[in-house]
Amino acid sequence: MTHGNELAGREKLDADGLSTPSKPAGDYLNGRDPHEELVAGMRRFKLAPLHGTAATTRAATLDMLRDVKFDARINLGRTYMHRKNVSELGQGDIVPLDKVVDEPVEILVGGRLIARGDIFMLNNKFCVRVSEMTGGVATV
């Protein structure tokens, strides 16, 4: 039962009508929660402990990512051009890149360099054969 400006024995209304805890904050320091009492008919809910083991193999780690979509990019090379040269580009123009033909390309996932590989054709499509894993180095 509440009397005057008290709410269920736990909180009081101050002069502005805002509720304030009726127990001192120091109770937290004594290892007790001042709001520990439950309303009649309520009981505490406890979560069961989580079980399982951390993924320890590469296959288990990759299996967790099976349905996750990533932004994957293959970096064939780079070049730097002035704005004027970019605006003058037309069909059939050749843009030279900084990599030579046999140099591995970069495989980026989520903006991170994860591997390098070699370009080849299979069934009239470009493909990349992974030749080196890099461990997810961030790129600029």
C-alpha cells in the first residue's frame, strides 16, 4: 500500500513529481541491489548456462559464415589519372594498370585483403585461383 508520495515502498516522488530510489545508493557498494525486492506474485528469471565450444578448426569457422553475404572484390590493379583524362575516356581507350600480367591479383572481402590469386579463364568466364592467404589485412 502506498502512502503520500511513496510508490510501493521502493521509490518516492520528489518535489517535481519525479521518482527517486528510497534506498541509498551505497547499498550497491554493499553487494545488494536496492531494487531487489519483487512485487508479490513475481519470480526471478534465470538463464540456463550456455554450452558449446569455440570453433577450433578452419572448417568449423568457415561453416559459421556459410549464409553470410560479403562484398568481395578482385583488385586487378590501380592507376592514377587527372580528372581531365578521365572525362576524355571513350570506348576502345586503354587504361594501363600498375600490375604486370603474371602478378597475383588481390582478393578483398569487406575491404580487407584476405588472399592473392591468379586470373584464368574457365568456360569463357574470368576466375581467380587462390594462391596465398594473407590473414585479413586492412587496406586503405
